Amino acid sequence: MKVKFIGLLFLSSIILTACSTPFDDLADQINAWIAGEEVDNKETENEDTEGTESTEEDSTTEETETTEDTTETTNQVDTSTSESTSKVDYSDLYDQGEETSLDSGTYTVGEDIEAGRYEVTSDDYMGITIRNADDLSTYTDSVNGGSEDSVDKHIVFLDDDYTVEVSDYSSSSGAVVDFAPYESTEVTELTPGQWIVGEDFPAGVYDIEIDPTDSYGDLVISRQLDSNRARFLLGSVDYGGVLEVTTNLEEGELVTLNYIKSARLTKR
């Protein structure tokens, strides 16, 4: 009986041992699978996090570079705008200058003629063109004191480094253009030239009128040296001109009259 009982226990032990092995293996596999998934998930999360950090760094770098480029462009535009909107200021030229006569040729202000404000005349038929330091024309017209119907004088500003080009249209021997310092005084009539609101007449609303004429010319109003606020074509209606305009003239503005012998100012 004892022998049978011992044999039965031995057989049961063998069976249990044989059966426990697959269960253990299965358990190990399940544990390994679970552990492996967690590892894989952690690795994936790490990779995603690294990719996100890299993208954020790249984005931040690009934004920084873009901001720097934009700032540089804005500064360039601001500088350009500042230079292109320089206000008219000839105040240091009032009542300045020295009498000079120039024949045909091109001359530099500050070397061949003193800076100042001048009344320009000639006994002959001559042309004058004035350019600033940037080679932009500030005034051009002709003068002919020998003809009753022609323009016989101009009021102009000559600043340092400006150039004055004198042209002889008469081919006369010894023809010259005379420059005499102009003393500022309040006027009610404009002759060809450059006039400053507040210096030559008060600011305000004006009727500007010319006599009937077969010729035509320009009335230009400027606040900046390189741009015009308004431009009117005065003169013969056959050329699209008008005999009268009404406009507001503000303190410090430059008013330029070309090719018309005179224009009356009447303040409203």
C-alpha cells in the first residue's frame, strides 16, 4: 500500500512538473510582451519628444532670422523715407549772396558764386538751370531783359554744392547773366522764381491770378525738396491753362512760378 501511494505521488509530481513548464513559459512570454510594449512606447515617446523639440528649435531659429531680416528692411525703408521727405529750408540763405556775373557754362555754388538768394537778370536772351547736390533740377527758365514781353528777372535760391548752368541763346558777344543778392520783403505779386510762405507773404488761402496771355507756365507748391504738393498750369486756355486758381498756402512751403511774367496774390 505504501509502495502504491509513493508511486502515485511520484507520478503526480512528474505530471505537475511537466504541466507547469508551458504555463511558466506562457507567463514569461506575456510578461516579456508587456514589458517590451512599455519599452517600445517609451522609446517612441522619446523619439516624438525629440522631434518636437527639434522642430520647435528650428521654428524659433527661423522666426529669429526672419525678425532680424524684417527689422533690417524696416530700418532701410525708414532711412529712405526720412531722406526723401526732407522739408524745404532755405532760411540760412535769406539776404545772403554776392554780386556775380556768369557767362555760358556750368558753375558750382560755394566755388564760383557764393551761396545765397539772388535776383537773376540779363540784357540778353539767356537760360539758367539750377541743380541741387543730388543733381536734381530745382529751377529752370530763361531770362531776356531785351524783350518787353519776356521774363526779365528771377528770384532763386543757391545753396552750397548746387550747380548753375548758364546757356547763351542769343549768341551775342559778351552775353552774361547777372546775380544780385535779393533782400526779402513782403510781396503781393509773384515774378518767376522761388518764394517761401511766411517769409515773402503770410500763410493763408489765396486767389492767384494772371493777365490773359498766349503763353503758359507752372505754379508749383512744395513741402519737401524732392516732391510737389500741387501743380497748376497757368496761361492760355488753348494749352489747357487757367487764368486764376485758389489754393491754401501753408507756412514754410516753397512756391515756384515758371515762364509766366507775373501773378497777383489776393488773400481771402
